Amino acid sequence: MKYLLQSEDFSEILAFVSTKRNRVPLSIFLLMCFNVLLAPAVEAATPGEAPRWQAYTIGLLGLATLSLCVYLFVVIFQPEKF
């Protein structure tokens, strides 16, 4: 039985992800994918009628705030890396 992702393919994917040149586009892509999963929950949690674009914007703002908090936490507790 042949699997879709074999170990050789997985190692190529990890090598692609680990390169510094590809981190920014990959990060943006993963952020937008997570926002697609988060936006319906935000839309369901908002009272009243909110347009769909507003739910995506609120989700993206929440993800940006969370990533900034994690970055500042790391900078404060590991300043020698920066």
C-alpha cells in the first residue's frame, strides 16, 4: 500500500520549511489558514449581525495581537538571542 506522504517526501517538506528564505511567506500562509478556521468562531461569538469581512478582520487582529505577545514574551525572557 502506497501512502500519500512517504518519509522521503516528509524530509523534503521539513527541509523546505527550515530554510530562512521561505519562513515569511510560509508564516503568512499559515496565519491566513488559521484565520480561515478562526473567523467562523468569531462570527458566531459576535452578538447581532456582523459582516463576514469583519469577522475575518477581527480574527486577524486577534492573531496579530497574540503573535506580538508571544514575541515580546520571548524577547523579555531570552534577550541574549536578540
